[in-house]
Amino acid sequence: MPDTPKTETPHSRPALRLISAAKQEPLRCPAAGRDAENEKTLCLYFNRRVTDDEMRFLHTVIRQVALMREIDGH
């Protein structure tokens, strides 16, 4: 049987990210504010650098909340 290069499984990289993220300090958001130059911008301040996975999660949550408010008529 010829030697074939091993390929990564779809879950190998995310698992590594979760392990490395677990070593980080828990994410906290002690403050939020507005951008003085753009009224449509919301600034969130965190206690550490936000990972790409955390940013995607936060974006999803904000989109869901905005959608829920539209459905409720707010």
C-alpha cells in the first residue's frame, strides 16, 4: 500500500482551539460605549483579546437578539 499523507479531520483544529482557549482567562465585558464619530457603532470592551470563535459567537447572539426585537415589535 503506498504511503499517503495524513489529512486532518474536520474536528481536529477546532478541538485544539478549544483546548488553548480553555487556558485563557474567562471573557468578561466590563463596559460598552458608543463611537463619537459613528452613531451606528457600539464599542464593547473586554478584559482580554477576543478569539475569532468568541467574536463569531457574539455576532450570532447580537443578530438573534435584534431579530427577536423585530418579532416582538420593539
